[in-house]
Amino acid sequence: QVQLVESGGGLVQPGGSLRLSCAASGSIFSINAMGWYRQAPGKQRELVARMPTRGATNYADSVKGRFTGSRDYAKNTVYLRMNSLKPEDTAVYYCNAVSDSYQDYWGQGTQVTVSS
């Protein structure tokens, strides 16, 4: 089992920045990829950034150039740095981990609201 705990959400004005964190615990040795998803009201959950253990990070087209995902293996933590935030970035952001047996794990979610 893998446990994921997110932090860092909140209210920010358009054009502002936030950094989300996600700390993993439990069977972390089994984790293959980690990433961030988001779900806006009335919409399906969508991929924001996916960070495999090997290879480059994949980003949704809507966040390329504005969001940066990173992994700190020593701290078992992933981050999502979000710059130039837009109202359409408002959503609940979820941390995700995929094990080497392709099992998905999810955090509890953290609300990001972009509004003036």
C-alpha cells in the first residue's frame, strides 16, 4: 500500500503562483510513476503532469510552460509548481502514484481556486 498526502492548495489571484506538495509513504519502493491530476466541477478528472521514474515529465497541453512537476526521491515527495495561474486552473488537484504492478493510488485532493 502507498499513502499520499497533498498540501499547498489555496486561493490565488489570476497570474499568481502556488506550489503543491505530495508526500508518499508505505510501499514506496513499488512506485513506478507519480503525477498530478485535477478535477473541476462538472468535469472529468484529467492529467496535469506525469513523472515516471525514468524518462521525461509529460504535461497537459493546457499547462505546458506554466506548470513544473518534480520529484525529490530522498524525501519521497513530488511537487507541482504552478505559475501564471488562470481561473480555468481552478480544480481539486490529486496526487497519483502508480505501482510497478500498475495499481493506482490517490491522495485526498487539495483545492486550488484562482479568482480575483
